[in-house]
Amino acid sequence: RVLDLKDASLLVDRAYVAGEWVGASKGRTFAVTDPFDGAVILELPDLDVEATRRAIDTAHTVQKDWAKRTAKERSQILRRWYDLIVDNADDLALILTTEQGKPLPEAKGEVISNAAYIEWFAEEAKRIDGDIIPGASPSQRILVLKQPVGVCAAITPWNFPNGMITRKVGPALAAGCTMVLKPAAQTPLSALALAVLAERAGVPKGAFSVITTTDAKPVGEEFCHNPKVAKITFTGSTNVGRWLMREAGDSIKRLSLELGGNAPFIVFDDADLDAAVEGALASKFRNAGQTCVCANRIYVQESVAEAFSAKLADKAKALKLGRGTEAGVAMGPLIDERAVAKMEEHVQDALAKGGQVLVGGKRSDLGSTFFEPTVMTGITQAMKVTREETFAPLAPIITFKDEAEVIGMANATEFGLASYFYAKDMARVWRVAEALESGMVGVNTPALANEMAPFGGVKQSGLGREGSKYGIEGFLEIKYINLAGL
Ligand code: ADP
């Protein structure tokens, strides 16, 4: 497939290993396809553990020099990378939409808003301050330094092929770490395009590698067991996160995990109902419901449930489905047929247990990766849709009587990434925000992620935070020096 890019060099058919653009070895390649129709975009090298090891070795060597550069120099290189991403945002968005499916304006939004993490951490690079603490005796002082953890390995998912990378590589490089990245096999082209721009910005060869592979497990094992890797940062499913944590435990690696969610979205009777409907629409149907912070369970207080459900159904019905590059399309395909099958299973399970479909409820005739935006009512806590992350455009509405009941239901999950609620009463806002067991709470808004805020989860949704002044801490170690004899 030919993409209409302004800069054709951003579409790459090679991997980026230890500072070299490498092709396939032994003819092993895999196809990257467009989820809209399954058309092959191009073939990439299907790399193995040997290439991963090479990337780690070089990252380990290069890291020493990178960490010795001044913070200002690292900052300037990152700033150039940010500028290049913004300058090339249209091309990056087109590459993203072609491999992932989301509407082009959404893709461009992803590119720009996540490039901001590189801008932010370029600034933070200069603020990795230590401390001087009074000593234990008059002749001593306690000095606290922050030093880069070393080589980091990143594993990223397909739902934000661009944004999940910038928010990991930005702080790593800012801190003086180097990074070996394994992007999802469905969406490696965005990662490679970012690497082209990183190289152009002056990121040293070998400081950032991109391993393209369909064989994730051996690469993951290498990340977990290679003694030169100091830290693993992962965004993806809770099951893979759990496995990585176990594997990485052997060598006590630093770990940041951003895992699954099962976000409650609560509408109280004092809420601005139209704002709540708009919020639910954005939270549930953006990226076709394939985000870890998506509203997964929508709880609406009894007295406003009917009005809310009808309004949401009307809006969902009006969403235009289609190819992400087509003007006016609000929802693209799901990533693959497995995702469609999971949505169908959740709809069927809910129907079998007494749920009703207000709108959608079936596959779309646009193709095998499409499912209609769906709103269901009569949902209970016993259904799969309230217990598992659907990761698809299914809005299940559950009614509740009072605050205590809804907080109990909202917290009845092993996940704790995001939660949302709409209410006006100030005392209620405080009470509920504090009672919800999640790392992030959106009050009267569906928007949570931005570079200035700490993104991350509690419970089985993860460890660590991305973005904000806290986001760089996971890439730094604290060293204390007891300076005596003064
Ligand atoms: P999803 O089901 O959304 O694809 P995954 O957690 O399976 O979520 O995938 C997220 C990322 O983790 C992808 O880059 C995928 O290739 C990678 N991955 C999956 N299994 C493993 C594994 N055993 N080791 C390392 N990476 C893995």
C-alpha cells in the first residue's frame, strides 16, 4: 500500500537495532496490515533474541556517555525530537491510522498530545535535583544524588502506537537512561517513524532501539533476565504484566506497569446530564473503546437513568463508522477479529442474563473488524461486561439507588486505573473522589491523560506513574553519600 506522505522516509521497512537500520535475517518477515480491510502495508523483519541482545549490549555501552552529557544537552536533543514530531504530525497520523484504524483527527491528536511528554521531559531533564541534608554529626553532611537506572526495556501495545512510546522514551532519555523498545507487532510503523525522527534530532545511535517481532515471549524473557537491563516499562494486559513481574523478579528489576482497567463512570442525580452524556460518549467510543481508561461500566442513578440512556443511545447511533482516513468518520475498525468476538461474547452474555440493547448490539456490514456502537440497559454486576474489560464500543448501563451502593459496585473489581463521575454537590464530589479506588478520577470530565499529570493505576492496574514531575522518578535511582571529615 502506498501512503500519501509528505516525507516518505518516515515509512520504514527495517528495524532499528543498536543504531543500524536492519533488514530481515534468514528471510524472516511479518506483514503489517490495515485493520480496515486486512490489506498489507509492508513487511518488516521478524527479529529474534539475538537482535534483542545486540540492542541491549549497545544500549548498555552508549548509556554511560549519554548519562555524562549535561542535562541541558539531553534536554536540547529531546526538544528537537519534539519539534520534529510536531512538524511531521500529519505523516505520523496517517501512518498511525493506517496500521491501527482510528480516525485521522484522533490519530493526529494522539501524536501531538503525546509528543508533549517529550517536550515536558526535555524540561524536566534540567530539574533532576538532589538534596543536602544535615549530617548525623557536626562533621558530616548527607548528600542525595539522582542517577539514571541504566538500560530500560519498553513493551508497548497497539491501541496508542505512538503515544505509549513517547511517554516512556521521553523520561528515560531525559534521565540519562537508554531504551530498547518492543512495540506491538500490529503497530510497529509508528515506533519506527518516531525512531527516524529521534535519530534526526540527535539521539545517539544505540540509545534507542526498536525491535520488530511477532515472537514477543522470548524477547520479553531476554528483557527480564539480561543483567544489563535495569528496568522494564510495560503497557498492556494485566496477564502479561503479571508474567513480566514474576520473570523480572529473579533479578529484582525496576518495573513500571500500566495494565488493564475496568473504569466505572458514575452519573449522579445532580449531574449536568448533557455533559455526562458527552463525557460518556467520548470516554466509551474514542478509539472504538480500545483504551485502558475507557468507561467500562456506566452507573446511573435511578431517577435520571432513563433520560441518560436515551440521550446516550441517540448520540451513539449517530456515530459514523468507516475507514479512519475518511472525512467525518468517528469510529474506525477494531484492531482484529478477536476483539470483535470478545465484544460479541459480552453482548450475548448480557442478553442471556436479562440485558437489553438500546442501540447497536450487532456486527456492522462494513467488514469483519467492525461492531456497531452499542448501548445496553438492564445490566447487572453478574454479567461479564461489568467484570472484564470489554475493550470495545459497548456502553453497559447499570442503575443505582444511592452513593454507598454505587461506590461499593464501582470498587468491586481487582482493577484500579481510572474512574469518572458527574456530580455538582461539593461535599459529594470530595467524598466520592476520595472513596473511589483508582489511580485517576475524572470529575465532570472524561479526559485524564496529559503530560503534566501523573497517569497510572492502583490495585492490579499497575505500578508507577507516567507524566508529571513524578513520571521521571521511575527512571532514577537515589544515591546517598555520607560526606564525613568536614
Ligand atoms: P493485548 O491483548 O492488548 O495485545 P498484550 O498485553 O498481549 O495486550 O500486549 C501488549 C504488548 O505486550 C504487545 O507489545 C505484545 O506483543 C506484548 N507481549 C505479549 N505477550 C508478551 C510476553 N510474553 N512477553 C513480552 N511481551 C509480550
